[in-house]
Amino acid sequence: MDKRDTLWKKWKYNAGLTPDKDAIVHWVAEEEPVRWTFKSLIETAGKFSHGIYKAGIKKNDVCAIIIRHNPFLYPLYMGISRAGALPAILAYPNPRLHPDKFRQGLEGMAQRSGLDYIFTERELEPLIKPLIEKPGSTIKAVFFPLEWDINSPVDKKTDAEIESIAQSVKETDYFLVQHSSGTTGLQKPIAVTHKMLLEHVDICNEALNAGGDDKVVSWLPLYHDMGLIGCLHIPLASGMTSIHISPFEWVLAPILLLEVITKEKGTISYIPNFAYNFLAEKIPVEELEDIDLGSLRLLINGSEPIRHDSHQKFIERFKKYNFNPLALMSIYGMAELTLALTYTEPGKPLTELYLDRNKLSEGRVVKAGKDSVVRICVSCGKLVRGADARIFDVNRRELPDTFVGEIAVKSVSMFEGYRNYPEKTAEVVHDGWYFTGDYGFKCNDEFYVIARKKDLIIVAGKNIYPEDIEDAVNQVEGILPGRVIAFGEEDSSLGTEKVSVVAETKLETDKDKNRLRIDILKAGMSIDINIGKVYLAPPRWLIKSSAGKPSRRANKERLTLKEDPQIWSR
Amino acid sequence: MVSDELKQVILKQLNLDEFEIDDDTVAPSVPGWDSLSHVNIIVAVEQHFKVKFKSMEVLKLKNVGDLQKLVDSKLAK
């Protein structure tokens, strides 16, 4: 009996069932989209698998894909899987990113994930080649698959060999590697089995009441779980159409998302919180004339804290374009659980709690009174099937509902541990619970995430580690070494955080401080981080923690509580 | 050639006093000019010069020189 228990088998089955249906629509602004049907996609994947097989790539080899928005990325990915190898999509470097930083990041990942091969574009060859040639490198070779001739006739005997590899793959074998965030070079690799992913496909579709007629529209990068799992793998495995816009094009022309939803009658989209503000505020009204969001039944907010105001702005702007406010949904999840831990209920209004902000920062969930400073907490929803979550205090004792603590999770879709990184796994997994580093609470079976442990900054859905910024800024001449902190400050107009840096300096004149600020901004640029605000303090201003290093939390509070004349900022 | 006027609009939006900007300048080389601030810069340019750009026109811009040409083309109309 043909068991569709691996992704290749599932894809083949879908190609047999609905061969001419759009599987993936690759969207490029002002051009005809490239439409992969289920049949054409699997056929082209088969062709790519020949190149992969002939290159000597074996079952379970990890193949990093570093390619920009390109229609051949999807069949390449699938072709790697057919050959039994594990694809891992990594971010294409931004031109701002210093080459050494990119190499450092890639090298760190290569060692952890055990990257065996890199598939990329010719432009990156000078950057990547030194890595392969370095002694002790795990990377065996780099390939440029966009230059392959995939139109030459397929050798039937070889094809049968590759197909037999694909058929020999078991559901408990690994399918892909994705990465959870980490500091540069220390991203945490997570291997997902076929069984994990296929089970998660069913779980998420149940939670969303999603089926074959749905169309997922996305601009999300595919090196992140919400994009990769939510917008590519779930629809592809389910026989649904997904439409992919370049993240780079979208951020320059946000109207693209709405145009595609209108033209293709998209029903589902996932976007991070800042995108609600972006879409609501940055599109001129003249461009919205033909927009109709009536088909959109689910607009799912994830990847960063959800803000009530962002949703309100979006509703206000787009209700006249047929946007249904009941389409608003939240997701809370992480790569460690493949994707989703919770979803809110589709078609129902989101639960929002109006709470006393001060009590909340003390760890208590108390309804706001008339004199309270209010914080509106938006629900992330209820647990999906097969998932569990508890709230724990600093001593890892369980807390009851309406107490704020660290959220610990487990699920049937949970990872086995970070690949080749047992010490990191041991830090965060205890008694089968994964301690997320997020702070929140549970109320009436719904979960609310309100803060991050470890000072993580989240800008436009992207996780940024303060240590990376501090390391870069510490190199700047004029800064007292070791006397730098970075933290996130809420940017309510953008609906996300901005990065702020405090650094101690002996410089005194305005002219010198302005020059130093530019150097600090450039240091951020070299690691592809935009520093929003620079605070310059005199020597010994920063409060130290008990470990003897400047405390981010204490200094952030100090800055925000009261204006200090010693501080120069811009 | 990039006018001083356009340069000043960009610098003001990025909260910079001075920075070398010419025809070939691209966003990644200017402190603070990332994809999120890009939209604000475009809006600031539109407001200052009292012109309107289409999203697709903005998408095609490769450098500040292209932005200057786009402004000029709108003003010439």
C-alpha cells in the first residue's frame, strides 16, 4: 500500500490528484508570475534531483540553500529532498552586512548544523569559497544550481535509482533543517522529521479549518519558520496553492500583498505585527482603488508581540476595502515546535484583556481600574492539538493561571534537541519541557505573551541579540570598551521595537558626539542592524549587574524613568 | 545630479547632519537607511516636492540618482 508518510510521497500524490492546479505561484512585481502546477513542480524537482545525485550528495547530507527570490528555489528544495538529503534555507546576505560577519555566521552554522553543501548564486562565490578551503571545514562543495541545464533528457536508470532512494526514506527520517534564532554564528539548528512535519500540517489545518480551496499569500522569508512551514510546507503538503512575494519587494512596495490577495483571491496570510502598521500607513490611497480584501478569511499575526493598536489601525484603513475584522487571528509558536503552539479561533473576535500595567510588571494579571495605567494584552489563542504549555517561576515551579512567568511548552511536533548542540539543549529543555524564554500568562485557556527573557529585541519580526550589537559597537573608537548596552524600545508608530544603544565615552563636544554617533550607526550597519537611537553617557554612568557587566534592564529603566542631563541622545 | 535640496530632505529624515550623497549612493551605504526607513524617506520627498510616486516607480529605484530623476520627471509635468 502506498503510504504517504514522507513529503516526497505526499507531493507525488498531490501531483497525481490535482496535476494542473497551481501549487506555487512565484510573484515578481510588474511581471507575469511563474505558476508551478503540482505536476510541473514535481517534474522539475525530479530534474534537479539528478544534478544533486550526480554531485555525490547522499542521504542525510545537509544542503544549505542561499538563493534570493527565485522560481527555481522550490523545485530545487524538493529535489534535494527526493535525493534523501536535508535542505536548509539560509538568508541571502544583505549588501550592508560585512563579508567577514557573513562568513562568521555561516561558519558557525556550518559547524552546528553540520552543513555539507551550499547551493547558492555565483555572486556569492568569492565570499563562500574561502570557507570551503579553510582547514577543518565541514562544507564539501558549493554549487550554482541556477546555472544547471535541467532541460536535458532524464536518464531513466538514474531516475529509478533516485526514486528508490526517495521511496526508502522513512517517516522518522529527517526532512529538513531550520534554525531558531541565536547570536551570530550560534543560531540553533533544528532537524524536523517527515512525521513531525506531516503531523503538524494536519494540526495546523485543523486549527485554521483550512483545506484545498484555501490560498496562502506570503511575502515572508523562507529562512524563518512562519514563512517556511506556515506558508510553504503546509499548503504544499495539503494540496493548497501558495503565492510567494519577494520580502525585499514587499517592504519597498507594501501594496503588493494587497494586490496579490485581490488578484489571486488569497484566503490566508501570515504577517508580523509591524506589517499591520506598515500596510495601514504607508500605502497612498490612490493605489488602493482596485483593492478588495473580501476573500481574505484569515490574517494571522505572529513572530513578534501583538499590539492592539496595530490591529485597530489596520481595520480602520481597510474595512472599506472589504476587509473582515473577524479575519484577524494570532499565532504563537517557534521552530522548536515546528511552528505553532497556539492559534486563536478562526472567525471569532480576538480576546483582549485591559490590565493594570504596573501589576503586570510585578507578575500579576489584574484588570485595569480607572486610575490604572492600562496595558492591552491580545490573546495568542488556545493550544493546538497535541500541545501543552505551563507557566513557571524563576525556580521552575509551576504557577497558576493569571500569574506571569516563563512559558514552557511541549508538543507532538517538538524537536529532539538542537542538532549537535547538546549543551544548549540542556539549558532549555527540562523534564521534557522546552523553556521558551518568553514571559506570559494563561487566562481562561488562552495564552498571552507579554515579554521576552534575555533582553531579546524583536524588530519587524526579526530577532536581534543585544550581544551582537554590543560586540560591534565595542569596536568603535571613542567608546569605553565594555561599557555599551543595547536594548529595544517600543516604537508605537511602527508597531514594533527599535534598537537603542547606550555607550560611555569621554568625548565632550557636540561635534565629537555626533561623529561618534555616526560611527556607532555604521557599526550596526556592518552587522545589518539599524540602530534607531544612540545615547552617550559619561564614564561610569552605566549601572552594573552583580556579574560586573552593565545591566541592560536597569539602565533601560534608568533612561526611561527620568531625563538625565548627563545623557546626550539622538 | 543630486540636488542639495533632495540631499537635505534625505539627511533630515535620517537625522543626519552631513553625509556624502551623490548619484551612485545606495541605501545600504547610508546610516539608518534600511527598508523600514525607506518608505518614510519616500514620503518625506513626496511631501517636500509636492509630488506623488507610484509604488512600482519606487520599487525600480536603484540609487539616489534614480530618485532625483524621478522627482525631476514629476516636477516637469
